[in-house]
Amino acid sequence: MRRRLQLALFLFCSLALAACQEAEVQIPLAPVASGVTDTEVTFGSSLALQGHAGYLGQETLRGAMSYIRHVNEEGGVHGRTIRVITRDDSYDPPKCLDNTQRFLIEDKVFGLFCYVGTPTTVKTLPLVEEAKVPLLGMFTGANALREPFMPYLINVRASYYEETNAAVEHMVQDLKLTRIAVFYQYDAYGFDGLTGTELALKRYGLEPVARGSYVRGTHDIREGLERIRESGAQAVVMIGTSDPCANFIRTSFEAGFSPIFYMVSFVGAKELSRNLLESETDGVNVVMSQVVPPPIRRDGSVAESAGEFVRLLDKYYPGEEPNFVGFEGYINAKVLVEGLKRAGRDLTRESFLAAISSMTDFSLGADVNLAFGPDDHQGMDKVYFTRLHDGRFILLDNWAELPLEGRP
């Protein structure tokens, strides 16, 4: 009986192999990773392309795609072009979750790329962990994407904790301020910035003199502004989006309240300066932290690390002005491509993540250096500060440059 079963199995396999050869069917030696073919690797990007955070998504995408389109024109990576499927989530968490599910189930993407915003990205984390899919280059500094460590998340930028800690250090040590308030968006993004500020102040034995908030998607800042104004704050840490922050600054100035207004990078320098362009806010101290250096220097020259970015942006998106958000998107794409290169032709999600971890010293030129590791998936930690001057944000080398208003 045993010999008969072995003979039957041998005959079955022989006939199956002959049928495959006759039909010119190739039997794969190993399963192919999702989103990877001989000629293409696919990523999904859910980000705000319209609505009150739409400018962040648009600029992030332009910066990233300027480099990816260049790489594709040069033949791709190991013979594969990079395809990015984009879906608008309008900075709405349920939409972002739905987009992510579609990327994984319908599109069968290899990885996720350039998500924008804390409440949207955080909503997808259980799905990312369950699917074991890489998510790289999120435009958010949320601590929830960093602690506890998740091997599938690849942060490129510094965190909000690092941004607010550096800002508070300058306010307290350089300017000797003691009355610092926080104005924040009432959601995961705002709470993260609030917590970061509270932790930074606690190191100096301080706490916010006032806390004011607004609801995401609205511009109603009146209650939060009144609470902060009554506190006599010398500086206001602002964790929000461009429109509400601009409204807060304009209304404060009109009411004769003129502290130092400091904002984290997510507010968006280009959009905020546009929002304040028509306002009578001369002499107001508006400071914003950045997680990448200015692509254009104060004298109008192009920064060394941004040369390729400026050139490619002009080539693929003529007329678009180089800015911090787009430069960050470009750096995200550089990390993505370098990871694909190091992973080799036999691309899997595991080999891609291992390749990212091997990037312990990845430089884009002066002032832009990234370092990842097996237990460290955040490439950059440096924080830069800029101040609004003549309608644009320029590098703030020394906080003593700020006018005396707002100091004790």
C-alpha cells in the first residue's frame, strides 16, 4: 500500500510539472512580497490634500514626488519604478483609516509613505502593526509614533517633545521668561504638544500659566485667547494649524496683547506667513521651530543640502517655491529610495526594514545628517528656529535677536 501511494504521488507530480512546462508556467521558488513586481514597487500615501491642512499634504507630496519622479526617470531602483498611490483624507482620522485599509486590501501596497498629521496617523497604528507593513516619513512629531518602539514605523523628523523642549529652553534660559502659556488643538496632536511643553517647563520648576484650546477644524479661538490673555503670559506655545494660529495672533495684536508667539513645525511656515501677510502685525514676535534647515538662506542663496531639491522641484513643479514642508517631503523620499537600494533586488518588507536600520550615517550634505538603528527609527533630532521677518520665516540664530517686547 505504501509503495502504491508513493508511486501515485510521483505520477501526480510528474504530470503537474509537465503540464506547467507545456503551458510555459513558471513555478515561483518563493512567495513575492505584496506590492512588488519585477518592474514596480507600490506605496500608499494618505494625507490631507484639501481642507484646513491641505497645504501641508500638497507641499509634502510635491517635495517627495520631485525626487521619486527623478529616480523613476533614471530607471528606478534595481529595475523597479516607484509608484505612489495617494488618497485624500482631509485631516480626518476615520478617512485616513479607511484609506489605509484600501491600500492594504485593494491595492496590496508594499508600504505606506508620507502620512500627514497626528490624529490621522495614530488612528492607523493598530492596522499597521497587525499587517506588519512599513510606514515611513510621517509629517508629525507625535510621541505615540516613537514610544513604545514599533519596528514598522520609520520617523524621519524630530519629535514635538524635542521641538517644545528646545523652545522652552531658549525662552527660560536666554530670555528669562517665567510666564509661558499653551494654546493647543483639542485632539491627539494638541495634547502631545501640550504634554511636551509641560515636561519641558517642569525641568525649570515651572508649569503653564494658562491653557487654551480650540476644536480641530474650527477657527473659534476666543475662549482660549481670553484665558491666556488674562494670565499675562509673556510667551505662548501654539500647537495647532495655520488658520487658527493666525487668527489667534491677529486677534491678540488687535487687543493689545503682544507676547512671543511660538509655533511647532506642523503649523507650516509658508501658509502662516501668507495668512498674516495682510495683517497689521509689524513688530510682533512670531517664532516657529523647523525640523529641516531653510532650503533658501537669508541672502536668497540655496542651502548646500537643498541644491538637488530646489532643482528638481523647479523641474517637476515649475513656479512652486521651495519651503520647509516640501524639503521634508523630499528628505522622506531620499530615505525611502536609499532603503530600497540597500534592500537589494530580492525585496521584502523585512529586508527593507533591515536596510533602514543599517543607515547609521546617512548624509545629504551640510547640516542634514540622519542616523537610524535596529532600535532607533527616528533619523533626525535637530531642531532649527525661524522668525517671521518681512513676510517670510528666516533662520533665528540667536534668540537675543528678538525685540524686547514679551520679556519681563
